[in-house]
Amino acid sequence: MGEYRSMLERVGGRAKPADDAFDRLERLRQRRQRNRRIATAVFAFVIAISGSFAAFEAFRGSNGSAAIRGTGPFYALWPELTLADAQQSQAAVDGGAGAWRLDARTTTGRFVALTLGWSDFAVTMPDGTNLDGPGPVTLDVSTLAPPCPSPLPGTEGPMNCGPQWETVTLERLVRQDATGIWSVTDVEGAFPSSDNVLSFPFAPGDTVVSGQEVSIPFVVPDGLTAVAGYTYIGKCGSSTAFENVKQDNSEILFRVAGSTFKESCTSNGSGGSSSSGPGRADLNVAIDGYVFVLASHDLDLASGWDPFTGGEPLPRDTSVVALAAVPVHFVPVPSPTPAAAAAPDVAEVACDGTTTQVLTPEVAAQPDGVHIRVTNTSSQDLSLEFRDFGGDNAPVGKNEVVWPFPPGTVELRCMDPYLDNGTPDGYVTLEVVDQNGIYHPLALECADGAVGGSPSYAEGARGWEGDPVDIVREHGIGLLPSDDVSYAGYPKQQQPQVRVVREGAVVGVFEFFDDGHGGWLMGSYQACGDAGVGLAARR
Amino acid sequence: MDRMNEPGSAVSEPVTAPTTEPAPTAEPPVTFEAFFQAEHARLLRALFLVTGNEQEAEELMQDAFLAVWERWDRVREMERPTGYLYRTAMNAFRSRVRRAARAAKRLVGCAEEDEFARADQRDAVARGLGTLTPRQRAALVLTELLGYGSEEAGEILGVKAVTVRVLASQGRTAMKEKLERSDG
């Protein structure tokens, strides 16, 4: 630890704080407050809701909710949710209708007027925004007069009605030049000021596993109600489920995609879709959709209204104070492989500060690796050391860790990291059994030497999309038709690995890591020198 | 696999860096200015290590402190105001990365200047940092420099603890390789 810390301290020390840092902060604070007032006063423009509804109806289904047709990897929120619908709208615009779709600013204005119910607001965009390209472009919207109604019956005191901000991201998804229509692909809200941001930790198109708990550092202001939900978009309709939002100190928490999806299409392609109610089983199929969370003064609205596919339009005299939404790809929880009969799924280890005890001599390998639950009964946090593998935390109480150990013997011990005298004492053994053959060995079996490497990537680099095994099959170099390409290690381990087996011997192993956007970048590779196996560079 | 040499103690405040940094006090700071004076240098260094850009680090630091300032009455009562500060800063950083990534989708090759990536050949540590992703750097800075446990670092970064461990491990491995290569 000390080695890395001193290195980081040395490099970090190059950043010298200014002597007048606090004065600068104070001036910045004053400047921002002044800019907000100026921006609101100068750039405000009012959307006449009645006028915009007529144009907007041309792009919506007859029932008032967004029409839903078609499928495909198309990640947008508004006005269309599917590629087929967006293509129809593009054709309509090409024919001379709805020219406002070509203007990012007007599209944003209509979005906040119709979806959030705002009436007086300003739309601004950063200097240098390129409106002739495909985007994405990000526009800020701020209210002039906050949509704060009279106090609700039975409530006292002023409600928090400061100016609201919404950040809207748009992209040209059908055609990427100046003739392409803009679609809203991401929305973030800010209330009461721009630093209390309601924003999902996902980017458009990110994969979200069923049942995932979302944490957003956001404090719901007094007088508001927050509601969260998610919507599955099927071929014949959509289904929305709402989730309870829990405020936990400085963050809100809720679960997404925690329901199954059922679709019933009729022969003409219409029909409906539904999701089961709260407390239901996890999602059963992979499907596109979106997640959203909104804050509102209107309790009726906040208790069951989907901003994008709700059957009801936004009620009159109703407004959304802050909205965050992002289109994503929902996937079911990977189905677990039945565990070995003789061994538990989770190993139990007890540490008392001086000794380490393995309470379950064997543990069954799981699809994501080997699970070990450590009970630390001492009065201080300890570290957990796996000989020849690495280490982990063992805080006071119970803590479960998962590691990709191969089947066989693992040596481990708990220790006080600050009293480590460097002696290899106190190790105990745990036997990892893999009766179902989940683990695929990844040690190279080379007749001659091996080669390997670890490529560097620029910040923000995007990886290949899809399953890592398919990535190697598709982009591998030097593969023979008879080569067997499959996962290595555990199929669901945190950092997936893929191996190439030639004539029964492992001749190449590729390790991938998540690029943060649903893609996979190769972190490292090893291959037998005479195999000539590699992976094409990501372009 | 290298040993993940992670601090075993789950600390609630960043471990105080030796010599120059003020020690965390048991009593919460009385004024925002006192809190700022106690924390801003360390936060700036951490953000510099994460972003690789001094100007960006200063902007993020200012944004984070402004956010804390606006709700100082609430933050000062928190058990861990410093943790809240770092969380706010990392959230702002994450938001920037997210937007930059979106822009990079169509503007390949126009990444922001990273001082570490163009560091002098002799400065192996800085060049090592330049090979890490922003998330790897953040995990490394939080766990190694600031002494957060992976659970708390995960809360600050908005990811699971295991993700922090993996990111930090990747960071250490890459740094080690870079250093070994430069030694060799």
C-alpha cells in the first residue's frame, strides 16, 4: 500500500492549490448566481402549449400515448421509442411536415412543455454546439416562473419552488446530417439548483440486469414526491412498473426491472403487454425500455404516470419539477448452474483477529466464481489474503467476497494488515469443487514459448459489443476452423476471459474488461508463440 | 494474479496524508470556510490524479465545494461530511466522463488533454497513470491514496465494492507493469 500511496502523493503534489482558493470559490459562486438570473431573463421564451399540441399530435398515436412499433437497437425517449416510428417521422418531415424536428432547440422546448408541463422557460446551449451534425447535443432548460402550485390542502409553509433546471440530450438517430430529425435520448433534472442532480448512472443503451438497485445522489426537496419506474417496450405495446423510492440520507434508491414481461400480440400486430405487480419475479426475457425517476408536487401524477408511454397525457395544470430518464437494454438475471450436491454455495470462514478457521472445508464453484463469507469477530477490520492470488477486505461482521479461483486448494488467512511481519503463517485451506464443470482451465499448454501483452486505450475508448466469446470468434486473428473458442475461467466472472483450444490444448487466452458503456475492451492476452493467435485492433 | 494490497480497515474519512495535511478532527468543522481550508488541497490532488488535468481538477473541486456550500447546514451535521464531498466530486467527474464519452462516439481522437499521457519518458509513475482509465484511476486514488475501503469507495463512485477492487487491481497491475518496463 505504502508504495503506491507515496507514488500517488508525489504525482498528485504537482497540483498546487491557489493561495486565494477560497476567494476564487466565493467569486465563482457569486458569478454563477448572477449568470442564472441573467440567463433566465434574457433567453426566456414562452411555449404556447395549445399551439404546440396540434403539431405534436401528428407524431403520436391516436390514443395520446407514443405509438410503439418495430424493434431494434434504437435508444431514444421522445417523441419516438422505436426506430420504425422515428423513420416514419423522418419521412413525414422529408415531406414537409413538422419541420420543428430539425431544430434541436425547438424539439427541446416542445419536449419540456409537453412532457414536463413547463410553460415559461429558457433553453440554452453551450457555445460551439454543432447543430449540423449527428449530435449528441446537450441543452439546458431552466424555468422562469417555477411551476409551484398553491400549497396542497393540509400542508403548511412554503414549498420549495426555486427555479428548476433540466438537461436534455438529443441525437440524430435516423439520418445524421442537417436533414435528420432530433430525438431526445437522455434527460437529467436539477432541483433546486444545478448541483442537486437527478441523473442515472447509465448511458443510453447500457445493459441493466433485472432487479438492479439504482442509487442516485439526490435529495428530494421538501414538499415534493419522487417516483421511479421502468418501462419495457414490446412489439405490440409497452408495460410500465413503478417502484418505491427510498431516500437514504443524500441519495435515493430504487429497484429496476424487477418484474416479468408478458406480451400478447394479435394477428394484426396490435395488442398489449404487461408486467407483473410489485414483489414479482425477475425479468424473464431481454428487452429494451427505459428507466425514469421524477419529482412532482402533484401526488396523483407522482403516484402513477409514465412520462413517455403513459396512456394519459400530462394532466392540465400539472407539471413535473425534475425528471431523469434514460433508454436502456434490460436483461434477466443469469440463471445459476445447480451447485455441487456435497458442497455449499458459499464457504464460511471465521476470523477472530489471531486465527483463521474454515467452517466449510469445501465450497461449490458458482458461475461467477467462488463465494466466501467471512465472519470477523474481532474488534477491528482485517484483511483477507489468498496465497498466490491476492487479497480482500474482512471488515468487522459478515462480508462476502467472490473470486475466480480454479477448482482445487486455496490457501487463505485473515490478518491485521498493519501487523504483517511478512511471515507466511496462519494459512488454512479451502477446497473448491466443480462437479458441474463450470470452470474452464486457462493455463496455456504451449510446445514452445508464449507471448502476451496488454494494450493501452485512450480515455473513453469503446469496446466491442456482444458476448466476449463471439467477439473473439468474429475478430480473432490466426484462428483455424477447427479451433474451439469458449469462455475461460468462470462464465459470469467479473472480468470475462476467452480461450482458444487447438487440438485439445489451450493456445490463447484473452481477458476483457467493461468499457463502461456495455462494450468489452481486451485487457490482456497470452498466446503460444507458434499459434499465431491474436485479436484485431479495435477501430 | 497480483496480490490486491488493499487497506484492511474500513475508514470513514480519508486517511490523512503525512506531513502537510491537517488531521481529521472528531468534531465537525464549524464553518464552511474552515472545512474548505482543511480539505481543498487534498481534494484537488485526488482529482488531479483522477483526471490528469489540473484545470479540470480545479473546476471539479470548485463544483463540489459549491454544492456542499449550498447545503452546508445539512452537510455539517453529517457523520462524514468529507465522504459527502468526495462523493459529490466523483459524481461530477462521472457526469463529465459520461458526456465526454458520448461526444467521443462521434469525435474519435478529440479526447481532452491528459497530462499523464504525455508525461516525460523518465516519469514512469505519471506515464503509468496515463495508461489507466478514469475509473481505474479513481478507484486507485480512493483506495490507495485516500485509504477508503472498497465498500466506501464503491459508494463514492456509485459502483459495487467488487468493481472497485477489480478497478484498483487493474490499476495496480498496469502501474506495476509500466514501472517494471521502465526499470528494465
